[in-house]
Amino acid sequence: MLSQSMYQEQKVVEDFFRYPENIINILSQNNDFAVYRANDKFLRNDILSLFESIILSDHRISNIYFVANDGITISYKFARESGQNLTDKIWFKEAIEGKRQFVWVSHRSDFSNDDVVSCVRRVVDKYSNPIGVVGLDIELFKLSELVDNVKVGDDGYFVILDEDDRIIATPDYKRLGKEIWEGNPPEDMNFKGTRSFF
């Protein structure tokens, strides 16, 4: 029964992570990004309206943004520093240069300074040349709603870790962003690199 219960909860989590990937897939194929120019305020407003329609329909999504190769950024929430060049960020470079379709990263948001988990995907033109990335942020306490009130046995509860063993979803908000292990995990429990999320 315990094994079945954990499998069911794992399916709920996996289904949730496919959901932002589906949104990012749709956005990354939007022609508006490919034709965007810095001085086109009407197109910028159209893109922001698109972002807003997604965020308003799901409170778990805290931000959506498009960062072009030249540093131009369109974001539902603005970057903290005006003129901040996000193309220097590790998540941007991994999305542009990496072989994976999606990059999942847990970090401190460059827009809101909140701890978030981000789904990032590169955007390409009609010749398949990378022109930027589109990303989606979920605040960790909102992500924790997935595992809230989920019991494992009598005393346990369900948590989600990133690949650096940091807690990104837990009923105990005080532990968000912290490593679950005090030291190195035992060898037979070290899953780093095998999957992005557990």
C-alpha cells in the first residue's frame, strides 16, 4: 500500500512538470518572438498579454519571460536591475547551447528575487537558429502545494528535490531551498545526474 501510494504521488508530480513544459513548447513556437524588435511596443504588449493570460489562469506560475540573444527581455515581472543582461546567466547559456529540449533549474529568480523552479527552452527561427529562450518560473512555496497534506506511512511526508539535493517542494516551508542531506548521501542513495527531479 505504501509503495502504491508513493507511485500515485510520483505520477501527480511528473504530470505537473509536463504541464509547464507543454506551455513552454507552445510559447517557443510563437511567431511573435521571432519577429520581435526592441522598438515595437505593440508587439511587446501582445506578448505581455499572452503571458498575463497564462499567469492569471494558474496562480502557481509566477513569471513568464522571453530573453533574446541580444539581451532584449520581455517579462511579466521586470528584472530587478534595469538594463540587466540575462544572456550571461548560466540558465540562458545552458538552454541555448545544451542538447536537451528543456532546462529545469531551481535558483533565486532574476526578476523577483524569490526562490523559484524554472522551466527554460530555447526559441529558434525558421532555419532552426537559436534566437533566445522562453522561461517560466514557479515559486517554491506554490510548488509545495503539490505535496501538502500527503502522508507517507504514519510519520513521513513527500518532498521533491532538485539534482543538487535541494528541497524545492515540502509541506515544511522552512526547509525550502536547503539540502536534505547534512553531509554526502550514502553511495546507494546518490541519484545526482540521473534525473532532474525526484
